[in-house]
Amino acid sequence: MSGRKKSVAEKQVTSVLTGNEVPIYDRELTADEEVLAALGYKPEFKREFTLWTSFCVSFAVLGLLPSFASTLYYGMGYAGTPGMVWGWLIAIIFIQCVAMSMAELCSSMPTSGGLYYAAAVLAPPGYGPLAAWITGWSNWLAQVTAAPSVDYALSAMILAAASITNPSYVPQPYQVFLLTTLIMLIHGCISSMPTKWIANFNSVGSTFNIIALIIVIIVIPAGTNRQDQGLSRFTPSSEVWGTIYDGTEFPAGVAVLMSFISVTWTMSGYDAPFHLSEECSNANIASPRAIVLTSASGGLFGWFLQLVVAYTVIDIPSVIESDLGQPWAAYLLQVMPEKTALAILALTIMCAFSMGQGCMVAASRVTFAYARDGCFPCSWWIKRVNRHTQTPVNAVWFNTVIGICLTLLIFGGPVAIGAIFSIGALAAFVAFTIPIFIRVFFVGNRFRPGPWNLGKASIPIGCMACAFVALMVPIMCLPSVVGSDLDPSLMNWTALVYGFPMLCAMIWWVVDAHKWFKGPKVNIEHEMLGRQGNVIEGKADESGGSSSNSITREARVFDDKKAAELA
């Protein structure tokens, strides 16, 4: 506990408040609460997440096994096995750079607003609100589409398993929609529970994810029936690493880069500890560690899974073009006995359920943080914290309703529903990189590193992260075919699906939002620390709090005089 009130300058944070401001509170605060107060926010959640449980939510959101199953079409279908083994290995190095740069920001600014808050604070003077607006909407698009896309894939896998056991059964779109809606409602209920219950649920789910992943990595090479089909137990390494599958009309090098879509989509969930940091104890150390641990362990285990599949797959075209409509299920039936294939598919289904719930939790915290700053219509309702569970229940159900509406795209066919997948990687990595880019190229000494930081390696690692994302943004928008072969059914709709809502957000900004949106809103009372510890009291704005631009005129005059004296 703290014995006195500390100024922002005394904490290892980069804040919307100035260094000589002192947060006001009417009780003793813990060290975590002091850090949050220095960032401009009052404590609203119970801190019942730890390093392990934060990692568990993040690893559940990552969902290696179900994510791999959902994106096998891209990883294997664009460049074959070289894209899987080389592509994953190369991409994960740069993705780790993104994760470490993000973790450094998290240590300095451990708040639910995460990337959005960081962009606002780090942006050049006058550009903070715009940087926060773009980052926030991009990140929210990634978050709000995550749970429905995972739950849709989960429903598809469940019904694919039913088709395998009963070949005469053909799933209908309305059945997929109803099952997806049911799963969304279940995840909404779980995500509305008290923080400790959610943490425990995700701890169990993540532990199961890890165990299931290890089982699959062991069982596939041990139980493959390739030899029963007259083949060697494993495909020769020269073929796995060197024979590029002609899955696109682009050169082999571009095709390998296109296969990175699989790893970028799979590895886009490690930001969850950032958004859970207001519910985590020792947040400015535990949360960044959870980010890096998730990315590193996910990258390593993911590559092992890629190797297992690459060395055992028999016929890539039959996997990609299977009538099952689920490449993972088609692959398992190709290399395993049917009962074993169904058992592995069942493990994948259970992991996907845990993943969808983790996505729902992370998205609700992002929505709460943005509503707290007035970004949405009806923000006053969305930002309410339930007094019984101490969790943002309204934000959970706001996202649930939007997610169910998005899954109506199921009735538009596979191209339409595929749009909610295409947003994921692009929107997430754009949001990840904006504050990192600002930190590397514009901030200089204005950034105050937290207790977990990269030291002298911060700028080089940040440059590598920015360069990777700059390369991948256009790659993610390329279709697999070009010229006369390109039609609406083969079009890559990522640019449109991501670009249209972002264009709408920018139009809103130009027409109206720039008048009232000023970035993160401080919701804790604060004072200005004057010469020799004297205090100049701050004035609350009309809404009862203050924003990053609402320091009183008297305080600004005092600061100007003090600056002149020091000069």
C-alpha cells in the first residue's frame, strides 16, 4: 500500500497526464492501482488474473489447434509444404518482434484500452485523437469478428464430424447458423461471470488446449496409415522443404509470402493480456510477460504442428478441394484411420470452444475500454460494470448481438461468411503496429519504459515489426488467381471488408467525431503539483471527469512560467 499520493512522474508509465499531476483518491491504493491512477483511470475491476491465467486466456484466444484447422487452406493451399515449414518459421521471427514491442508498450501503459491508449499518448501533438480513433476502430473490428468467426468454424467442424459418421447427412445453412448462435450465447453467458470464474474456466481450457495440441503432435506421426497405402511413413525432407505447390498464379516467392496469412491469423491473439491488464495483479510485469510467453510458445508449438502435417500429408489438392468443406477433416481422413481422425477432430472441436470463449472475453474488455471513452453510440450503457460480477456484462452482450448478426452472412454462401475471417489478421496487425510505428519513429524521449522493456534493442526490434507488417498488408489482399480466371467466387475480399468500415469510421471522423472525440478520457480526479510540492487543484470538465486536453488554464499558465524559468 502507498502511504502518500504520488505524482505521475514517480511511476514508470507513459500517461495522458503530465508528470507533475497527482491523482486524487480517497483510500489507500495497491501498487497496481497506483499505476492505473497514474494513467488517468480509477480502479473498477478485481485483480484476480495472474501471469498464468492471463497467459491462459491469451493462449485460448490463440487457439493453435483450431486456428491451424481453420487456416490450413491458406498455409497448405498457396505454396504447399514449403510454405508451411519455411513460411511459419520465418514469419514467427517477425511476429515475435511485434509481440515484444507490444509487450514493452503494455508495461508502460497497462490499461484495458491497450493499443488505442498507447497510440493516443505517443502520437505527435495534435494527432493523438486521430491516431487513437484509427487504432481503436481497427482493433475493435478484429476483436468483434473473432468470436463469431471461431464459433462459425467450430459449428462447421461439428457438422463435418456428423457428415463423416453419416455420409447421407448434408448440413444446411440454417443449421450452421442456429448452432453458431447457440455457441455464441453460451460464450456470452460464460464471459458475463465474475472475473475469478472466467480466469478459472480459461485456465482449464488453456491447459486442455496445450495437452490436446501435444497429443495431436504425437498421435499423427505415430498413428498415420501412410504405410498401409504403400507409402513411406513420412514424406522425404527434400520434398517437404523444397517442392512448392502451385496453388496460386503468382511466382513461388510471392506464394510463400501469401502462405504467411495462416500464421498471421493464427498468431493474432497474443494481445489479450494487454486488454486484461486492469484485472491482473502485478500488471506492468505479468501482462507483458504473458504477451511474450504466448507468442513464443504459440510459435514453437505451431511450427511443430506444421512439421507433423507437412511430413504426413499425401495429396494436397484432395485436401484443399474436399467435399467435406473442411481441409483439416479431409487431411485427417487421408492419413489416419477414421476413428482416430474423428477423435482428433473431437479434440479440435473442444479446443475451438475454449478459443471462442477467450475471444469473447478479450473483445468485451476492448469494447468496455472504448465505451468508457465515448466511442460508441449508447456508450453510457455499454461501459457499465455489473455490480454483482464486477465485469463488463453489457459490453459482452453488445458484442454477442453484433456477432450473431454477422453470422447471418452464412446465408450468403462461403464467400460472404469468409469475409469475417479476412478481417482478422489485417485489422489486428494494423492496430498492433500503429502505436509501435509511432513509438519507433516519432516519440523519442517522450516514451517512459515500464519495468519490462527491451532496452537498446527496442528501436531495432520495433523497426523489424513495422517492416514485416508493411510487407504483409498488401500480401493479405492478393487473390490466388489473376486475369480472366478471377471472378467474384475467387476474389480476395479482405480490402473491401476491412476498408469499407474503416472508410466509414474516417468519414464519421471528418464530419463529426473530430469535434468531440479527444482520445482517452481521464476518469480520476487529479491535481497539479507546483513548486516545492504545492498543489494546484484541477477542475473537472462538464462530464464530471477530465480528458487528456482538459488540464485547467491556471495549471497551464503555471507550467509555462516554470518552463520559462528553467530555460
